[in-house]
Amino acid sequence: MFLVQGAHDWRLSADQLQTWCDQFRHLDVEAECLKAQAWCAANPGRRKTARGMPRFLVQWLLRADADRVQRARAETRPMPWRP
């Protein structure tokens, strides 16, 4: 599924994907990983190492979750009253 090619190829294992799905229950983790893969392909100069990929993806998922929470809060805020 998720593969980053470079000096050392890195693949996302099914076990790691399942772990992150359990940890980030409110996210579509697979979709977020595909977005991260697209970002890596579009930014070859900022390519991650095989060793750094798990950290990169966890940071990506944390950011996506924070964005989700922020959007949910914005949707529940009352609109300011204007005469």
C-alpha cells in the first residue's frame, strides 16, 4: 500500500497501519497515509529516510487529528450577533 522509494525503501506494514488505526480512531488513517505518500512524491528534495518515516507519519496523523478537532470546534461556535 504505502511505499516511499529512495536509498532505502520503506513500506507501511499491516500491523503498523492497524496500530495507528486503533490510536487515531477518528481519522481515516489509510487516506492520511496516502496523502503523506503523495506529499513525499511531490517533494523529493524533502524525502524522508526509511528510519524517519514512522515519526513523519505519526506527526502527519497528529496534525490531521488537530485539524479535525479545530474544524469541529469552529462548526459548533455560535455566530457573533450583528444588528
